[in-house]
Amino acid sequence: MKKISRYILVLITIITTMTALPGLYWLAFEKPNRAPYLFYSCINNGFVVQRHQNGKLIFSDLKGDKYTRSKYEQKLPLLYIRQLLVSGTMPDSIHGVEIDIHKVNRNRSFFRLRPKDISSPKPGLYPMFESRSGRVNLQMPKDFFRIKSRMEFINANTNTVEERKSELFTSALQHYGFAFPSKMIAGIPTTRKSCDEGYFVIDANNHLFHVKMVRSRPYVKRVKLPEGLRFKYIACVDFSDKKYYNYLISDKNKIYILTQDDYKIIRFPVEGYNPKREELRIFGDLFNYSVYMVGKDHLKIVVLNKQYQKVDEYQESWPNRTQRMEGKVFGYIFPAELSLSKWYSSYNKFYFNRTAGFHWLFLNILLLILYFFILRKRKIDPKKGIIDFIIIGITGIFGFIGVLCFPNKFYD
Amino acid sequence: MWKSIIYKEWIKVRWYLIMLTLLGILVLGIIFLGVQHDKIFSNANNYWYAILFNGLQYYSILKFIPLLMGIVFAFAQYYPEIVNKRIKLTFHLPLDEDKVILIMMLFGMVSLIISYGIMVFLFWGAGSFFFAREIVNAAMITITPWFLAGFGAYFLIATIILEPIWLYRILYTVITVLFIPLYLTDSVSGGYSPINLSLTVFTLVISVSLLFSAYRFRKGEM
């Protein structure tokens, strides 16, 4: 039993050092990697780029033509409209379309979805706003709803279910064939939005419903989906052009939108999006939508026109930290690393990362030899330390620290 | 004989256990007084909203209390044993030495389970009075590793106290100081849900670690 207790302590040390040492290493030696900034220019009909080179900011296009900052801004008039208006270089029209600042602003949108937003605990309770109160500002309701075996509104003040309202909404959902409980509830649960469009709810049968409250009455609409289409995430948006309610990510990682009022599902012609490891950014302007998929070591951009057809695309990758010098040195020292949190998830768990390659074996062998001599010096028969050798052989520096901290010295 | 050992443990720790439990209850009292105050001053719906969508953890001052309790309790139970090497008297009893240590550890663990159990029950009960189950459940998931940290600290501090050599005590302290934060990583409410079970199993496994120090102590390791 006491021998087991020693190995438990060694295991604790391995876990601790596997978390702490690589963390300290990256803290000391990791170098920043500046990803390029690319935008689609409606003047060039091509990409222009900002890059950091030797401490300088370089503006250019993909052909290699370099620009001054002001020339670069003129290539992106819809992005730098305020600057161009101040400096008097804003064109009156682009591609025959007269440029009016109100129109430009109305068509401008920005959306961001991080892997962490998808992989996170959901609140389970949501405020149902009155979407047609006749007031300019939205008001936070006194209750929050859940959709389990029925739709229930819970009064926050009394912490009790509001039966009448719950019955009303449950019956409305049942009337439209909603199968309880809900699998997903998506909305914009804040009063800081231009108007309220309620929630988009996926029921137990994977059907999509639009649910909101209009003059204290439930509004329910079942959205017709193509056969077999399932969504893993829905992100509702509140853009000025009011063209669509939300971005929907399917279980096959395709990006869709749901158009406002006529509830049409439209697929963006974008391939290769990985919601688990890539941040999705979608910029909309008067002429285009630019869909960015940004990973830790790469960037993919697909540009669509206003009819959601692909007009251009670009991708670039750069060495990630494990491929750079500091990562290569890391590979010679640490066989693995362990952490409790990751940039791509809000959940805490043991994230175990085995170091690619086997360079760490050199150090492991060195530590095995060193441990052999330590045991000899302590006059302990190395045969008694066979399990220690196995531990060091597999876990390298972590196991070496563990077995040294808890000496294998038993008297029987 | 076993009853006498348990009685000896009880004599050592009873006041600490009672005072620590009262401290825990006092902290819970402060938490829920705060909840009641904030509910009235910022309206219940805004308060719920802040918890559900702005990451407000109404129980955040609880975070280090179970840890503190575990550390103090370990000192209360094991420090008197190493003063003048009193534990050697226990080892001279006609009992299995490992068993004695395990009984002491089990006594400490059950005491902490009772103390923490009262706190968790009160936390859950008062929480359920003020909040819907979604909020309470997420809070329960979040506080679980904080209480496990208390158990982990109890087992490891006991190991450190019983270790006879100062150099190793320092090494164990370093490992403990680096290990305990694994339970206390900042997290969103409910973020620990995938790991709570494995952390619980892991904490139970740590429980036998003090056998190692006790063995070294018994053998007069220098």
C-alpha cells in the first residue's frame, strides 16, 4: 500500500509538472506571430494586405505592388469612409453605385464566432422580450423561460413558474408541432439591440422554430428546412440591413443564413470551415461579404457578392509555435503537455497534448542513465527501480522529477 | 482500540472542526445576505440576467474557503502528532501501522465530508430559494472543484506534515502549491462539468498518499 502511495505521489508530480513546466516554457520563450490583415478591395476587385515586416507596417496587394497608407485606405473606401471623407478622397461612386454614407452604414455588418462561443455551457434560461411594445427601448422582462417538457416562464422575483404565460406559450408551440424538449435556443438576449426578433429554437425532432412575444401573445413560426439538414450552432444577428436573422452552422460545418420575414435558408458557398479550431468572421459591406476563417496558423477568406455567390478566395498559412524554433526546442525537452483550459473551449478538462515527433526520447534516455547512476550512488539495486525507469522512459523530465521527489527507499 | 484512536482524533480536532464549519456557514450567510441585498437593489430580473449572461458568480467569495478549511484541518489533526514525535506512540500500539494511518485519514475525510456537506446543502438550499435550478446547478458544478481542492489540500498537507526531512517537505510543498490551482482555474459557471467526476476520483486516489510520509516517519528517515 505504501509503495502504491509513492506512485500516487509520483503521478501527482507528473501531472503538476506536465502542467506547470510547459506553461512556464511558453511564457518565457514563445514569440508572437503577427498574422497578416487582408481585406477585399472593391476598387481593385482583389485583396489588399497589411503586414508587419522587420518592425514596419507594409501595405500592398497580392501582386506585390506596395502602397502608402493613404493609397491603401483609398483601396478600401467602404472601410475607411470617415477618413476618406475628412481627407476629401472619397469617390462619388463605385462601380456605378452612388456612395451615400447612410447606405454604406446600413450595409455594413460585422460578425464574429469563436470556437469558445460554441463550446461553452449554455445558460438554459432566457428573457423573452416584448417585441412590439410600442416603446423605442426594449425592456428586460420580469421572467426567464426554459423549454424542457414544456415552455416555462420563471418569475425572477418570486422564483416561481408563471402558469398562465407558460400554458399560453406551451400550447402555441404544441399547435405548431413542436417536440419538447428543445435542443438549442438561440437569440440575442440583451436590451441593447435595434429591435427584438425573439428566439430560434430547435426542437427534439431537429425542426427549427421562430418564437417571439408580440403584444404579450406568442408568435410561433416553423421554418421549413431541407431534408436532413441539422444545425449545431445558431448565432442571431441584428444588422441594419435586416436581410437575415442569423448565421447557422450545420452539423457538416456549412454556413447558412435564414432570411428575414420570408424564412429562406441560403447556403454560403464556403468550404473547409472548422468551427472547433477556427474563428469565423464575416464582414459585410455595400458590395460584398467577406468570410474569414482564422486558425492559429492559417487564414482562409472567401468573398461573396450580394447574391451570395463566390467572387474570390485566398488562403495563407504560417508556421505555428510548434514548428518555430521555440517549438522545436520544446520538442527536445517535453514529451507532452497538459492543461486545464484551452483557447477554443470554455470547458475545463484535462487537455493532453503529446509532443509531435520523438526528439524528447534523447532527453528521456539521458535521464534514464542519470537515474541509474543516482540509484547506484544511493546504493539501491537498479532492479528495484524498474518501474521508476519505465516511468522516466515514458514521461521523461516529468517522471524524473517525480521519482526524485519521492525516493524509492523501502526497508523491507 | 479503534474506538480509542477515533476518540483521540475527535479530541484533537473537534473545536477546529466546529469552528471551521461555523466559518463556512458564516461565509454562506454573507453570500446570501449579499444575494438578497443585490436582488432588492438591482431588481431580481437584472440580477438573474447578470448571473446568466454576464458571468456574475454570486458565490465567488466561497472559492478559497474550503481550501482554507482543508489546510487548517490538516494542521489541527497532524501537527500535534509530530510534536515530540508523538505519532511514534501510535505506531507502537499492537495494530497494523498502515491501518492506523488510514483510520486517521478516514476520520479526517469523514469530518470534512460532514463539514463540507452541511455547507453544500445550505448553499444548494438557499440558492434554490433565490434562483431557478439552471442557475443553482451551474453554481454547484462550479463550487465542486473548490471543495475538492479542500480535500486535496487536506491529504497533501498531511503528507507534508508527516514527512520527516525538511528538504522533502519543501519539495512536497512546491508540488502542492502547483497542484492545488488545478482545482481553482478560473472558469465560467458550469465550465468544470466535464472534469468534476475525474477530479473527484483523482482526489480520492490522493487520499492514500500520506501513507508514504508516515512510513518514512516511522522508519526514522533522516
